[in-house]
Amino acid sequence: MTEYLPADRLVWANGWMEGLTVAAIIFGAIMGGLLIGDHFQTLVDQQLIGHWWSFGITSAPKFAIVFILVLYVVAAVFNLFIPELPIEKPWPKESIGYLWTDFWRGFKVLWKDPLGQVSLAVTSLFWGAGTTLRFIILVWAAASFDFNLQQATQLTAVVAIGLAVGSVIAAKNIVLEHAVKVLPLGIAMGVVVLMMAWITDWPLAILLLILTGALAGSFLIPMNALLQHRGHLLMGSGQSIALQNFNENSSILLMLGAYALMVEAELPIKTIVVVFGLFIAFTMSWLNYKHGNDQDHGEL
């Protein structure tokens, strides 16, 4: 997007991109719940679906995997129609050694840049926390509301609805120059997640999950746009995206690992929710304390 659009349109573009992504998440969560549900398994058992293919489909999960594979093929075809752009910053070498060295050079540059550091930290925290939260919601919904897996899976889509709302609000009201001003919203998100531990009424839980998503979308969109802009200026869009993906996926692995350790230790789900909420709130508080006025001290 940084190659297609000027800097003042990045927040708007990210709002649209995240909104469409969230629509896919909502649809995916609902479809996922249906595909692994008892009703779909009955259709498979009765050979009403799957028997035309020679994939040996004997269960709903197997059909779901084939269904996902088909979606990936369709997505690959759509990618063929994305217009190509000239290479922004060609590499002088394409050896593994040079690529490895250049990757870590860019890694250090982005983390040492104040605006790059805060935006990379926030987006990495969001994706790590967001992915882990989806697993936590499944267990929390079962423990608090006696939801089955299909109902709990669909409950995760509620967060995505809030995320879409937050994305629209951010796209319309926040400019790139004021991106770091949204950091307190991350603190509020941690507090809202913390409150989930004491919720026993599922309609109230839905409201809290929508609020969680809305707060997340409101700070993620400006931070994502800021990261794209700084990465584009410091090293080029392609390398910046590679570094962003590396850090975000590392965060996902680390936070899922921490969640797995808490589960292994047999901590109650309420305790896990509290730890999770406090971690988000304290981390965002520290980032706000350190970087809350970064954009007041220089140009983007």
C-alpha cells in the first residue's frame, strides 16, 4: 500500500484492508464452526457431501481441510491479478549470506527507530495477543457459559465485529501524524479483557468482546499505517513487511507458548484471563510512557 498510496492515505487504506480482513475472519469463524459441527458430520456420514471426490473424506474435519485448500487456490488465482510494480530498491546480491545479513541490518534499523519501534511493538503485541485470545475465548466460553465448540468458535467472531467498527472509526478520525496518540486505547483494551474473568452473563460477554475488538481496531490501524510508512522510508516496503511478519509471527509463537505453559500448569481459565489482561495493559502502559510523545519531536 505504501507503493500505491501517499502517506496521508495509509490510515484510510489500512482501515479498508483490515475491515475486509475482519469480514473474512467473521465469515471464517462462522463457517469453521459449522464445518466442525455435529450437523455437518451427519451430512458426511450420510455421504451427502464429499463422496464425489476421491479424498477419502470420512469426517467433517477432513472435509473442512479440503474446503480450506480450495479457498487457498482461489486466493492464489486472485493474487495473479494484483498489478505489478517496479522493484523499489533492488538488492545488489541475492546470495543467502547477503540476504541474511541485510535482514538483520534492517531488523536493527527498524527497532532502533523510535516510531518504528513503537509501531512494531504494538502490532506484534496485537497479533500475538489476538491469536492467543481466540484460544482463551474457546475455553472461557465453555467454562463460563457451558458453550460447545461450535458456539464458542462463533463467539470469537464477535471480537472481529468490534475490530471492524474500530477500523472504521480509526480510518475516519485518526491521521498518521497523531498515530501514537492512540496508545492509551491499548491500555483500555487490557482492562476490558481483565474484566472478562468475572463475566457470567453471555450477552454482557458479547458486549465486552465487541468493545475489545473496537479498541483493538482503533489502535491497530494507525500503528500499522505508521509502521508501513516508517519501514518504507527506512528500507523499502518489501523488506519492512518481511520484518513485520517475522516479529508478529514470533510474538504469536511466544504468546501461544506462554498460554500453553499456563494450561500445562493447570491454571484456572479465570487466572489465565487475568494474567493476559494485565500483560496487555502493563505493556501498553510502558509503550505509552516511553513513546507517547515521539511524534512531537520530529517529522514523520
